Amino acid sequence: MVVEAEGGVAEAEVGGEALGVVESVAAPALAPGEAGRISVPMRAPQRSGVARSDWRLAGPDGAAFGPVLYVEITVEAPRHRARPNWSMFEQARYRACP
């Protein structure tokens, strides 16, 4: 877990698959009851299936606190494989067909 937030609090990856492009992102300072946003860039895995990544808030010392927040990504296998010798127009027309 890497915590590099100025002022201290960050959202850090704590388990599951490493879907985050980064290991932590700064969390905004909020007053009690105030809402805020945290945005984490992620990348879907190369394999099909369900992938889950767990995240928690962490203080400047790296100690995690609060509930686990998670994201689940479902990756479906491609329906059709593109033929490398087809023109791009033939591939586009083939992909448009159900």
C-alpha cells in the first residue's frame, strides 16, 4: 500500500486483483456529513470473467481504516474473432451482425 496524499488521507488498494493503474489516490478533506468524490483509473484484466479489487481509506502512516470499498468488473469473451486478412470494412460489418 502506497500513501502519498498531501494532508494525509488516501484511497489505497488493499486486496483482490490489481485493477488500479495506481496503488493509491488522494482523498479530499471533508467535514463530517459532507460528500466528496474519489476517482481511480482502472484497467480491465485481459482474461474473461469477474475481477474484484478492494480499496480502503488510509492515513499518512499507511494504516487502513473505514469500510472496504470495491469494484467488480465483468469481462466478456469476444463474440467474434476478427480475421486478419479481412478489410476493416468487412470486419466492421461482421461485428455489427448479432
